[in-house]
Amino acid sequence: MTLLKLFDLTGKSALVTGASVGIGRGYAAALAQAGANVAVVDVDEKTGQKTAEQLKSYGIQSVFIRCDVTKKDDVNAMVAEVAASFGRLDIAVNNAGIGILGPDEDFSAEDWNKVIAVNLTGMYYCCQAEAKQFLKQNPVQGKIVNTASMSARIMNCNASYNGSKGGVVAMTQMLAAEWGQYNINVNCISPSYILSPMHASTPVEVRRRIRELTPLGYVERPEDLYGAVIFLASDASNYITGHDLLVDGGHTLNAWLTPLGRSVPPRVSPEEETVQLKNDLDALGLSYDADGINTDLHPEIANAFKAAFGLK
Ligand SMILES: NC(=O)c1ccc[n+]([C@@H]2O[C@H](COP(=O)([O-])OP(=O)(O)OC[C@H]3O[C@@H](n4cnc5c(N)ncnc54)[C@H](O)[C@@H]3O)[C@@H](O)[C@H]2O)c1
């Protein structure tokens, strides 16, 4: 196989959960550009349909499938529909996730259960259904890529979110150990703070502080994960399983001892950081200012950052 072929996904069949916007939409665009047919899986039907339509411009097939990953029957039906639409399943990217903020001493059982239901249990249902599909196919093999987070390594949100992401990493490793015998690779990707709709309300001053705390000097964007997802979905990673691929610009290096400031500009400017975020907000039909900020979408995340940085 030539080196270029290693990363080629032409004709492969892929699904991405939580793909209507944000990181999932970025993964879907990357897989489509590498040649895979992509099923956009989400609870948000209106935006998901638009995303699936846009993916067709890469010359691949794309379908939208409505699925709530917390419902096992939905998940089983979704995987069957992907296999029926594209003839088989080769690549499954389990990415749907939510966060609910709040201090742990007062966190309700209901909120705890909601976060765990999507981020951990829903992801488990997806992995199970996908592995069963891989086992039905000839040859038996497949690639599963789960979205974890740097929040499995640095403690920055609360026990439900950070605990769920730590769980994703451990679950990924266990399934990799179990399913290696079936030629199924199970890996995860851990992003840092990404300018997805989850961070649409995060103010400019907070972004500036994140840049300063990140050696590569810019705030991560969904497209910064393109290489990671193609790598883990393609033959290039055939001997890699149970790996948590951290993609964080060096943020978790906690580089407070190194001199602040930069000697050369970062590869990505503040304006370029927001291109994909603005596309996501357009797809959602939401307005935003010149910096791509919509203060109504996730004010709780903006407030938590402001409090952490001591900003008004
Ligand atoms: N944005 C970040 O800073 C960041 C950092 C690290 C990890 N992550 C993780 O990346 C993943 C994607 O995050 P994002 O920032 O793109 O989020 P987002 O909120 O912008 O998008 C999440 C998508 O998932 C969908 N979704 C939510 N619940 C669902 C369910 N039950 N079933 C199916 N789809 C559902 C939503 O409709 C939405 O389209 C999540 O797992 C998140 O925890 C995000």
C-alpha cells in the first residue's frame, strides 16, 4: 500500500454521532473529504439534515439519521440504517456529548443521570451496536473512535462531566482489549476547549486567556481534529488500539514555568479561529457578532470561565 492510500477512506461507510454541529460536524467533514460516505446522526433533525446535504458537496453519499444515543433501541435501529444505506459499516465515530455545569455538593441526581446517560451509557450502546454490525460483516473488522476530552486528565468542570470523560477513556481501553480479537480498533480523541456551539457565548477575553495558556497559541477549532480522526479511522492506525489521542495545542502541559508571550505569530489568527463556529451558528439559524459570539446559547459556560479567570 502506498503511503497516501494509508489515509484514503474512499468508499468506506462511516457514522458520526452528534454530527449536526461542532466537533461532530468537523469529524463528518473530514471523513467525507477523505472519501467516506457519512451518516450524520443527531437528535437535532433540522440542522442535521442541512449538514448531511452540505457533505454531499464532497462527492460522497450522506444521510441524516435521527437518533437519541441514550435510547438503546434508537441506537440499534440507527446502526442498521447506516448499514442498509451504505451496504456496510466501516468507521464509527461516537461523539455526542453534553455538559451540565454546577457545583458537585448541590448537583442533582437528575442532572448527573442526564450527563452520564449521553456521555457514557449512550456511547456504550453505540459501541455495542457497532461491534455487532462489524461481527456480521466479511471480513470482520472495524474502527471505533470515541470523543473523550482533556477533562479526563485535567479537572476543569465537575464530577459528572470529568467523570464521564474519564469513563470514556477507560471504556475505550476495555473494549479495545476485548475486541482486538475481532480486528476492531477502539480509540478515543481528547480535544481541549474547542470553538463549537458549546463555547459560542465564551467572551473574547476568555479566549485570549486560553490562548495564553496554550503553547501553540490559539483556541482549538473542529478542523484541528481532522488529522486525528482520519488517522484513527484509516489503515494508518491499524496497529493502534486503546489509545487516547490528546489534541490540545499543549494546553494540558500546564506550561506556567515557560516564559509568557510568543516570538512568532501562531499558525491560526483570532479571526480564523471562528470560521467553523460561525458556520455552525448559521446552520442553527442563530445570530452572532463579529467574533462569532452568541451570548444566549451557553451563558453558563461563559460565566464559569469568567469566574475562573476573575473577570466581570
Ligand atoms: N467543545 C469543547 O470544548 C469540547 C472539548 C472536549 C470534548 N468535547 C466533547 O466533544 C463532543 C462534541 O462537543 P461539541 O462541542 O461539538 O458539542 P455541541 O453541543 O456543539 O454539539 C453536540 C451535538 O450532539 C448532539 N447531541 C446531544 N445529545 C445527543 C443525544 N442524546 N443523541 C444524539 N445527539 C446528541 C447535539 O444535538 C449537537 O448537535 C462532546 O462529547 C463533548 O463532550 C467538547
